[in-house]
Amino acid sequence: MTKKTIETTCVEIDDFGRGIVRIDGTTCFIDDLLPGEKALITTIFEYGRLKDAYIEKRLTSSPHRVTPLCPHYPSCGGCQLLHLDYPSQLIYKTKKVKFLLHKFAHLDIEVEKTLGVDNPTRFRNKVQKPVRMNYRKRLPAAGFYEKDTHRLIEVEDCLMETELSSKITNAVLDLMVDYNYLPFDEDRMTGLVRHVLIKTSSFYKNALVTLVVTKGEVPGRLNFAKDLIKRCPEVSGVVFNVNYRHTNVILGEQDIPIYGHQRIADKIFGRDFLISTQSFYQTNPSQIETLYGTAIELAGLEKTDRVLDAYCGTGTIGLSLSDKVKEVVGVEIVPSAVHDAITNAKINKIKNAHFIKADCTDYLLSTDDKYDVIFMDPPRKGSTPEFLDAVKRIAPRTLIYISCDPVTLSRDLNLLKDTFDIEKVVPVDMFPNTTHVETVVCLSQRKSDETIKVEVDGDALPVTKAETKATYDDIQKYVFDKYGVKVSSLDISRVKTKCGIKERKNYNLSKSNYYKQPNITDENERIILEALKSFKMIG
């Protein structure tokens, strides 16, 4: 084992907020170090490989360094950038999106400045806190996990959550003592209360409280809920969510209404949207209209458009734009979210929006419907290759991709870039003081302006009806049988278009007069041309 301490300078921040330094040709990642700062760094090598690297002493301070407001930083794993001033956080997020698009999608494109907030604290309208026993005090405690551990950091007042949320958390902990509701012990799998989940409405100033418990039949649960509302009148309802499994997944499948309302409402663009225990709703209400407004503006919607809202959740995006288009179809796999979306349409008297409970990929693969514009806001894991292929087949004029993870966004854009042009990339800061960033990407359908000129002597080619109408399957089978290569329907369509073979009319073509040559390999184009000649579709 070799241990060495050396003075070096931080060159950048990585995706996780750590400073990057290079020592003896090795890249090291150091917590709490900003670009330009000099520090004494200790490295430990074992068997010629870096085992650990950490800061001994920071020698200089960046002009962008600030004193973190939170006393729990950086032990609490909730925030990663509290030591960096907010304008610099926005610059960091812009650079992060640009770098990851280059790294994973090989895209060197302009990324707009990240759209920030006026106040980067007290923005979260949803918090979910693990509840554990403080054995020293013999009292229940709530907070957040220390970075990379399951050790609880007790937090009485998180500066990222609303003051109402902090007030409710402390009231819940007090009532747990009164009702002898024991915190969950994840090692022994004992106790009752695993998490407290609080959702607040920024517009109506009320809250929905969900206790994640290990069993539903709990003595005194009705009185517990009533006492909580007495202490915190802003609480509109209390729900117990039952999760008895040995898992890191926070919510179980069963919600039990205990007292009051099962949902609260918030407003977006003057419309009411219901929020329930299981439903997805953006956690930063001050930025929701910025995020959705940016997406809607980039889409260039027209009154005649049919719009698909994929991964629609409770319908927030589709319903927000419904007055600008002819029809909106929302697709979502979570039953409770679809129910909320339908209800949201009813309470806002929106009649041109319809919602389907289905897996988005399965729906697109099975539908023959055409859409002028598709909005997609998938979960953090991103979309699927099958869904993206189906989007290519539908060929919308515009595709709007809203992503909460630039890595999976980059992966998916890499699969789309052969068919769509990326018009604009706009990061939106939904999560100040963290390394997370939301991104809106506008893509437009790419069309070819080049046609392969093929001279055909009609008298010399005795073409049969069957030969002129060889199917895509026929062409794919010919190519595979002869060359062992699988070509896509999209590539076949491109070559047919270049050859001037008339396809059925597509009413979703871009209205732009600017077209670019699609990306198809020379080899695929050659063997498809050979197949077309074999079927006597060209000379």
C-alpha cells in the first residue's frame, strides 16, 4: 500500500458534485472541492490501483464558494451543491447536460442556459422521510439518510421543504409517542411506521399526509388522524399506505384513507390538478409552469393537431395544452394516475382529452393512430427502444422529450437522431442545490430532399402487379436470406422515397421547407436497392 499527499488544483465538478483532480495521471474525485481551488489531496494505492483519495486541507477558496445554510450539510445525502453559489449551479447544470449528450449520444449541440428559480430554498412540495428510533433519546426521529448509507440523519427542519411540511413532521413524531406507534426497525423488521410522506399545495396551502406502515389495522388510527388535523389544521387528509415487504421501495400498493380527503389540489396555468398519495406531481411548484410552458412553446402547436401525451401521469402536460389543439390522448400504466387524469379533465371541463391505461410501448406498437405532436415524460430509467422505434414509425411533426436524467436522455436521443433533428435543448432547474436537472428537448421530423434518379424502360420490364407491391416483410426477408442482415422498415422507406416510389400520403409531414439527408449506411442502402431491383420495383 502506497500513501502520498500532494498539492493539486481542482479542474471541474463531476456528475455527482465532486471535485475532479488529476494526480500522477490518475483522475480522482474529491468531495467538497470546487474548480480552481487548490488543496492537499491524499491518495492511497494498493497493488498499483487507486483505493482511496480524500482532501487533507483546502488551500484556496473559489469565489463561487458559499457557506452552506444547512447545519446537516454535507452529511445528509439530500443536497450536493449547497457550497456552490446558485448562479454557478445553473452554469454547472448546463455544462453537465452538454457533456453527457456528447459522451453518450455523440451530440455536439448547443444547450440553452439552465432556467433557474428566484429562491432556491423551501421549494419542495413533497417530502418522504424515513422514521427510525433514536435509541439514545428513546424517541422516534425522522430525517434523511447519510450519503451512501442507511444511517439516519435527524432533520427537524429541512431548508428544501416547506415550513408547513416541517411542522407536520414534528407533529407526527409527537403523536407517535402519544399513541405508542413504534418506528420501523429495518434490521429486525419490527415496528409500525416506516416513512412519513407529506404533499403540500402551494396554491391552496394545505397538505395530504401519508404514513407508510407495516400493517393496516392499527389501534387508534382514526383518533391519531383527527389529532394530527387539530394540531395542523392545514392537513386536509390522512392516509395509511401499507408496506410490509423487506424492500427499499417506499410505498406499498394499498392505500387506506383514515380521515379527511384522499387528495389535495394545486393549480397549473389556472387549472386544478389533484394530488394523491401514489400520483406523480412535479416537486417544485414554482418551476412547473416554467417547465411545461417551455415544452408547450417549443412544440409549436396548431389548432388542428392531435397530441399524444406519453407517460402522462395525472395528465398535467396534456391538459395544460388542451386548449391549443384538436385532441389530446394520454397514456399511463398506473391505474390511480389514469383515474386522477380523467378526474382532472372533468373538474377542468376539458372535453378533448382522453386517457388510456396501458404501457406506453405496448400502446404505440399496437396502434395505427397518427399524431402530429408527441410529448414524452418517461421515468428516470428513460424510454424503451421499442417505444422509440414506434415513434419513428408514427413520424410526428414534433417530438418533445422531457427528462429528469441526462444519461438516459442521451441514450434515447442516440436512438432518435437518425430520424429526428434536435432543434433545441433547454435545461430547467427543478431541484436547486442538487446535481439533478430536468431537460426539455424539441425534435423535429427529418425529411430527405434528395431523390435517386432511376431511368426505367417500361417496355423492357414486364412488371407484374405482385412485383410492384412487394411488402416490407418481403424486402426484409429477401435481404436477410441473401445477406443475413436485418434492415428496418424505416430504412426501406427512406430508400423507396429516394427512388421516387410513391408511398401512402403522410399527413404528419413537417411544414418546414428545410430538409436534411437522413442517416443510412451505404451498405444497407445498397442491399435494399438490390432487393427493390429484384422485385422489379426499380430498374
